[in-house]
Amino acid sequence: MRHRRRYQTQTLQRRNTVSAKRPVPANPQSSGVLRKVFVFILIVGLLGAGAYFGYRYGLPVVNDLIAQWKQNPVKAVKAVSSAEQQAPQQNQSAKPVEDERETLEPIFPVQTRVQVEVLNGCGEKGIAKALSLLLRKNDYDVVNQGNYLEKGKEKFDVPNTKIIDQMNTDKNIARARDLADLMGVDHRFIESFENPSPIADLTIIIGKDFRNLAIFRKKQ
């Protein structure tokens, strides 16, 4: 019996020691409350600091404006308006120089001389070069001269001299008529069509009637 009592007392002591060593679980509600209290204190502190600095630095400015208004209302209004005008001027002066450069538009040279292509369609040797010289003297820009080709072959049996408008615009048709008047070509022999990649503004095909043209008779 004594051994059994001792054994029971020893097991009870062991159970008590084991239960005493176990950690007590923390209460999650208490930690949540502490966190809320900390956040509340932080917010109140920030609001208090903002109110303090606003009262310290903002109140003197307001009192100064009120005092100026009481002494001279017109002067106070002018002071406020001048401050508002200075603000946009400072902003404008702070703009980089690159913004002003972007607003500038590029300047390209304006083409004033009419570009002309001269083709020999009559077979007379050197006629294209002779007409090119006469046109240059009349301030035309001859950009190409050579023999007239039709379907990849030279053709020298064109009966009448033609002027071909390569753009089919009102402005270029007027240029073709002016050139026809200078050369002595009838307006019936002016043709127009739109060329997507023209060599020149106007193309002249010299025909067999070149000796009757006014531009060559003036030369003689």
C-alpha cells in the first residue's frame, strides 16, 4: 500500500510539473486591441502636428492680410493679384528651351522654276539639245533630254509637237499652256494625265513640225 501511494504521488507531481511548463497561449483579441490603439495614437499625433504647424506658420500670414485689408482694402487686393501674376511667370520661365524649339516649323526652299523634260520625236539630230538651251534662257529648268520612246523603242515619226502635263492639276495645266504659248504649240496638243512618279512637271515631245514653232523662228 505504501508503494502504491508513493507511486501515485510521484505521478501527480510529474503531471503538475509538465502542465506548469506548457506556455500559455496569447489572446488574439488583446493584440488586436493594442494594434488599434497604436494606430489611433499615431493618427492623432499626425493630426496634432499638422494643426500645430498650420497654426504657427499659417495664422501670421492670415493675420497680416486681415491687417492690410483693414488699413487699405485696395492695396491688399493689388498685393494678392500681383502674387497671382508672378506665379505663372515663374512657371513660364521654368520651361525648358526644347519646348520652344519644337514649335518651330522647318523651312524648305520653294520651287519657283518649272521642271521640263525634252524628248526628240522627229529624228532631227541635236534638236532636243537646241530646244533645251532655248528653254533655259527663258528660265525653265530642263532636268532631262533624250529620244522619245514608245513601248521601249525609239519613235521618230511624231507629226506634231506635244506638251504633256504629268500632274493633271489646274496649276500644272496653266504651266503647260504658258509653255505652249512660248513655243508656239497649239493648245490642242496639250495632254494631261497623272503620273505617280514624274521626272518633270512637263514633258515636251518634239514632232516633225518643229521648224514651224515660234521658239525656233525667234532664234533665226
